Amino acid sequence: QVQLVESGGDLVQPGGSLRLSCAASGIIFSINAVAWYRQAPGKQRELVAVITSVSTTNYADSVKGRFTISRDNAKNTVYLQMNSLKPEDTAVYYCNTPLRAARADSWGQGTQVTVSS
């Protein structure tokens, strides 16, 4: 049974920072790429950042230079450090493996990030 559980979302002011965590189980974590996605109200889910099994990273243009994805294989956890947050970053953030993302039942509850004054 694969589970990816997000945490760390909060209400934060513009310019602030948050660190999201994604705790994984039921997968061979160290050989899987893991990605962060987000979905704002009325918008499609979009890929935010991805980290491969060898820690290669890629980011959406909208978050480059502000967000950093990392992984700790010993803890089966992926992180998303979000700095210089903007109101347009407001969304529910999800983690998933790209290989499972097409499955509707692969998505968890996500964690809400709200950037507002």
C-alpha cells in the first residue's frame, strides 16, 4: 500500500517561508522520483518541482529561485522549502510519484498553503 502524506501547510504572509514535508511508505523510496504539485481553486493541478532518485531537480518557472525540493532517503521524506512566498502560490500542495500521478487513487489530501496579508 503506497501512501504519501503531506504536511506543513499554513497561512503565511507574502515574503514569508514554509517547509512542506512528504512522508512516503509502501514504495522503494530511494529509487523513485517524487514530485510536488499544487492546485489552486478553479485551476488545474500543476507540477511545481520534481526530484529524481539521483537528486536531479526541476522546477516550474514560476517557482525557480524561490523553492527548493530535497529528499532524505533515510527518513523516506521529501521536502519543499518555499521562500519569498507570493499570493499566487496559494494552493493545495500534493506530493506524488510521477509514475503514479495518472491514478486518481494515488493522490492524498494535500496540505493547504495560503499566502495572504
